[in-house]
Amino acid sequence: MSRARKPRLNRLTKLVAATAAIVLGAGMAALGVSIAQAAVAPVVFNNIQVSGTPPKQVGDRFTLSIDWRVADRAAHAGDTFQVPFDPAFSGIPQDFDLKSPAGDVIANCSVVKDLLTCTFTSFVDSHINVQGNFTFEAKMVAVPSNGNQLNVGGTTITLQEPVAPAPSGGSSGPPSVTPIPEFKKTGWVDYDQGVLHWQVQLPKSVLVDSNGNDVTFTDTYDARLGAPSSFDVRWTTGRVVGQNGGVGEGTAPGKFSVVSDAASHSFTFTYHNAAALGDDQFLTLQYTQKIPTGTRSGASFSNTFASTDHTDSAQLQYTVTGGGNGTGNTNGQVSVTKVDKRDSSRKLAGAVFEVRDANGAVVATLPATDANGEATSGDIAPGNYTLVETVAPAGYVLDSTPHAVTISGGSTTPVTVEDAAAKVSVGNLVWVDSNDNGIQDAGEPGLGGVTLTITGPNGAAVTNVNGAAVTTTTTDANGAYSFTDLPVLPAG
């Protein structure tokens, strides 16, 4: 008697998605210290060092040099970054720009007492790989808490030797001026206080006219400066400064009066009863003006002190070591997201793409898509290209269709590419194997109406490439059956 044999089924395969994650730019933070700010620009600082002669004692000025880099497309116009200073030193106030070799301004920077702040321009929106260096001048104002270590923007730098206290009797004030009995206008820059000091020497011969009357002088200062806030007037004998003390303000004999005219950026000065001075006596007038915020190194400020018969001028230049530079390129990138054609929410890892030019030459090969289905190229010159898949994700059909992409400078072009899952069919016959040889011989008919159940490896349930469950099928009248649209399993 013949007996039905179990159907002989072809092997069922099932898709297993690769999940290789690729991290781009990993380890960048190891180059330096990333400082997060408000309106954050994720800037990394490294190679922080003293440029030139290091400070050896309190009062010494020195220059700091810092390399910087901003993550691609992570900063935008108006974003800022900051570098806070160690309390042991103070920044010399100044403003400067970070400029590209072509002269484009990348950022505007400002140094104040305890902080450097830079604000990016639109340069960072149109360029990638933006990086450079800046320097600024500072002054030791205290002995560092760690002797020879300074904290700059969160990074500790070590000086060649500990910073010593200021020498006994030392002074960080203005340079000494030895007056001589002649009419003269001089001045100096006080970088610590951020002010301009002006001094006028006024011998009796210019304070009194030929008729013995007091002479009024007009001081005209730079329009960028505000009116002086205070005046110090002293009379001297010969070459000895400060002898017999100061002169009070007022209109009585032996006093001075000042009348300011902010609109004309000037003031008048009169010493009353100058005729009573001895022939070897003269006055020294001193006053200060605040250096305007935003003053850049090299800026000059002029001042003229004049009467009807006498005029002298002085010019002070604000000179600070500082500035910066930067570079960036306008290449672009292409970013691919690989998804399942049936279900775009399913991201596919393991796909590899090439970027090809108009002649078909490969200009870039992207890394394999990661667990999020994403991969990004390196820098590519702007232009029109095609994106071609060269390796499909496991269990999917290769999409060799060229996808047109246009790459613009300083931007990333996104492209989404779909892949259809590879599929197989499993089928055969159910028949009466009368001679039990496993071969359908003549006269061994197929059996219709037989129900078959399919399972995956280890008895796992099976779904087709469309996500539907696959359980049973029934043979036709000839005993034939087929399970269709089944996913493919890896070899083995």
C-alpha cells in the first residue's frame, strides 16, 4: 500500500539587518577643551600657550595664543564663544577680527578684563572645516594660586617658572614725566585702567599775555572720546614736580577753572592771577579719558591744547598685541539615508554608495550606512553628481539607479534611497511515493488539498517581505504548492 511522504521543502531564509554604527569625527574633543556658551558655538580649543616671553612677576605683560576649531555647520551667524581668564591675569582691553586669508571676517572678538568673547559672522554658515588661531595680550595682576599654572578657558597651562610677586616699591602706574619749564602737551596710555592720560606743562610765560591778563586755553580732543571726568593741577618750581602741592578749582586768584563743551569735544582752562607766579614757576595739568569700547590696536587719539598765541598737540596710539585668523572651505557634502521601500520608517544599515561625476569617475565613496541608515561623505567640490549604490544591505536588492545630486558650497545635500527586500519562493509537490524512493515516478499522482505549515529556523514564525504572517498553504489538484515573497536568510 502506498503511503504519503512528508513534502521535501527548500530551505527558508530570513533577513537579518546588519547594525554597524560609524561615528564620524570621534575623538575631536580630545584635541582640546570644548566650552559651551549661550547662543552656543561648539568651539574646541587646543595648543593654548604663551607666545613669546612668559610672565615672571606680577605686573608683566604677555601674549596668549590659542588654536580654535568649530564643528561643521554647528555654528551660525550671531553665535558666540568665550574664553574666561584665570583671576591671576587680566586681559588688556581690545577688539579684533578673525579673518580668512581673503580678508573675510569670520568672527568679531572683544577682550575685557576677565573674558574674551567672539561672535561669528555668516562665514560659518557658508563654510566648513572652519578653524584658526587668535592671540591677545594680558597682564599678571596676582600670583597664580598654583605658582606656575594658569587656567585659560578651562585648560591649565604651565609656565616655565612660578610667577613672583611684584618687586617691593614697584609701580604699575604711568611712566614718569620730568617736566621742564616750557609749554608742552604729552600723554601716555594706561592699559590696565583702559584710559588715556594727558599732561600739559604751562610756564608762566604762556599763562599771562603781554598786558598781564590771564590767558584761556582751549583743549580740543578726539571726537571718539568722552569729556574728561576730573582734573589735577599742580604748580612747580624749576624742575621739581609737585612742589607745594596741588591747585584747587574755582575762580579765585591762585585757582583754576574749566568749562566743558561736549558738543565741540573741547574744554577751556584758565589759571586765575597767573601774573602772581614766579618766573621760574609753571603748572602741570593732568586729566584722563576712557578708551572707547571697541578700540582696536593701532588706533590713534589726538589732542590739541591752544591759546591765541601758543599751540601744542599730542597723539597717543593704542597698541596691543592681538588678532586672529581662520580658514574654511566652501566644499559641500552629501548625506544618504537608506530606508526600506515598503516601510520608510525602517532604516537600513550596511549600504555603500559612490558619488560619481559627469564622466562616471568616482569622486567619493561613503562609509556604510549605520544603524540609523545614515552615511555622510567627506568634502566634495560644488557641482552636479550622481549617487550610486554599490553594496545593498543584507537581504535587500541592490538599487543601481543613479540618483542625481547637486552639491553646494558649505552645505550638506540630503538624499533618501529606498531598497526593496530580496525575496524567494519555496514550493514543490506532495505526491504518493509508492516505491518510497523520494522521487516522483510515473504513475505516482500528486495529492491535492494537503495543508502545509512553514516555520523559520528553530521553529520561528515567518513573515513575508511585506510584513504579513506566512503560516499555511494548500496543495492544488496536482499536489503543487508555493510559499511566495519570503525574505532571504544569510548563508549558512
